[in-house]
Amino acid sequence: MCPPGRRRGSVGAIISNWRDYDAPTLVKLRLALRNYWLRVRHLQNCCGHQGEPGC
């Protein structure tokens, strides 16, 4: 889950999640697309998967 009080992630957190997540690039891309879609579908600023690419 997203930290309490944080309405949306920072650019630094997005870059850090992408760089530090240990998975192949295609898996990271799939996770990022899934997480962005969850945020759009639920009209939220957080997808609920803290630490994954796209969150």
C-alpha cells in the first residue's frame, strides 16, 4: 500500500522502483502497465503495489 499521507509518488520513487526491482525488462514493463491501469481504473493515485514499477 502507499504510505499514509502521500497522495502520489514522486518521480524519484518511480525511477527508483524501476531501477531496483529485480526482474527482466519485459516483466517490469508489464507490471508498470498493470499498475498504471489499476490507478486509472479505480481513479486513485496509488495502485496498492508499493515498490513495484509503475507505483
